[in-house]
Amino acid sequence: MIIDPRITQLAEGLIGFSTALKKGERVLIDAFDVPDSIVIALIRAARRQGAHPLVQNHRARITRELSLGAEEAQFAPHAEVELARMQKMDAYIALRGSDNIFEGSDVPSEKVQLVTRLMKPVLDHRVGKTKWVVLRWPTPAMAQQAGMSTEAFEEFYLRVCTLDYSLFTPGMAALAKLMNATDRVHIKGPGTDLRFSIKGIGSQTCGGLRNIPDGEVFSCPVKDSVEGVVQYNAPTVYLGSSFDNIRLEFRKGRVIDATSSNTKRLNEILSSDEGARYIGEFAIGFNPCILEPMRDILFDEKIAGSFHFTPGQAYEGVGNGNKSQVHWDMVCIQRPEYGGGEIWFDGVLIRKDGLFVPKALHKLNPDYLLGKVK
């Protein structure tokens, strides 16, 4: 099979850089409605490393049909099998491409919660015990979401996903060091006045190892420290439902009021379990090639000049211990064309209107990452 060299380049990056596969290691390639070419490119790249690739193909309409009638007796043994397989893997690569991101929008919330709860041990093992990377695959539906032609979107996608992520390393290290030393965070912007502590939590850099595209450093609030209100301005899709203008109000770390263009469904999700109303992640995004939201979390959470503040599950190692079946990266963009905004660490202005202010962080600003300044 003849494969576009850019797809081969992407596959080699996922195998050689993102998961850093070694000889003899096993990798599960989880393919969701993607073309054979990328799967074959990944198999070939894995074999060149001396690794052992395994493949599982999924189809969104079949997944929907299974979920519509989900029962514990059906999914509990399925989850056991999936966990047993994941425990045999050293690495995991998921490629998600669907022509309809709303395919699961009519699956009842109680069915979604049942499947999510039963499959959570598989997710936890994959996140905590394997080298993993997740990416979307470009489709006409994604191009439509982004307001672009299919060809233009494919060009954009491959440019973003084959970016030299090693350029992010110096700036990410400086931001992580600063976050590690920070206690109080204050975020201000239109409709947003949010205060919380990240003292003792630590931070994690994200430069192409777990998500493609990438470009963020994340931490997590002390669980009960969040006070104030945040107004998100990036639209989002979660569990097959669409949301705009999400507004969350906090008291002692907990969401006490939540509204959006879909307020009823928003509160259903935030009531999935006790942890869903607490925050499990605070992250700052800075990918210079991603500027506009497209209702795809893997892209939108990396938007240059954005932050995301995530209800639900906290990550192990850089977390506050919050547990939930929800992990929803809600995004706010702070560049001037989106109303601007500020991020303060312990009374010092760190980012204003999407640009980092301290000299040590200038290497995360778009002009540096795109090679326009040294």
C-alpha cells in the first residue's frame, strides 16, 4: 500500500517520540473510524522499532447501538476482558475519527454513566501504567466544525500534528518550575474572577508525548480552594452533547451553580457523581498553530492563549485526589479578540491577553515557537 509520506512521518513520531517504543514492547492501536493507511503506517513503524503491534477497529454507529441497550451483565465481563488485554500492553495509541461527533447524543445518560463506570478501570490502567498517546483523525465533519474546506483542514491537521514538539521543551520547563513554586492563582477576564491554590500539587509538561496535537502545562487546584466564577468562551462537545457559554460558580471548591446553552444536560453530567462538581485539572495552553475552537477537546485545550479548568477526575501524581467518571476540559481563550484576560501567580502577572509576561516564559509565545524571534 502506498502511503502519503506525511502520514508516515506522523506514524513515526507517534511510535518513536510519543510512545518511544522499544524492541519487544507491545502496543495496542485503537482505531475509531480511521482509514487503513494510518493504521498500516503505525504497524510498519512499530515493526521497524522491533515492537509488537496489535490493532482493534471500532465503528461509532456500532458503539452507539451497543450503548443504547447497555446492561451491567453485558459490559462488566467486557470490561474485564479489556482490562486483561490492557494489562498486557506497554503502550497504547488511540486514533479517533468519526463523521458525526454527535453519534452518541441520543444514548440515555444513565447508559453512558453505566458504561463509563464499568470501563473506568481500563482507562485508569491505560493512563497510569502504559505509554499512551491519543489523537483525532481529520474528517469532513471536523473540517465543517472548524469552518474550513476538507483539504485545507487536512493540511492544517498534518502541519499541527507533525510540529517539532521539542521546541516546546525549554519554555515548558520554565512554566512548570514556576507552577511548582506557586501557591495562589488568580484568573481574571470577561465574566471570570477565579481564585484557587495549587500549592504542593506540582505540574506536568505536555509536549507531544500523550496528546497529538499538544502544547500545555497542567496542574490542579487544592480541592476545596476554588472560589469565584469562570465564564468559558470556547464551545464544547461532551458525551455527544453540545454546549456553549458554560458558566460555573464555585464555593469551597465545589460547583454550586452551572449554566450554559444546554443547562439541563450540563447539570446532569456534573451530577454523575460527587467528584464531578470539583476541579481535577488546571492547565495553560500555548500551541501556536491552534487559534480557533472547533468543538474538539484534543485541539481546543491546546489553543494559544487559552486555559482549561476541568471538572472531574484528577490525574495521579499531579492531582488533588478527586475521583470521578467525568473529566471535562472546558476552555477559555484569553487573546484580545476573545475579550482578553490575565493570569496571576502569587500576585505576579504571568500572562496578559494570551501572551506570557515574564522573560523566562517568552519561549512559549507564538512568535518564538514559530521561529519569528530568537
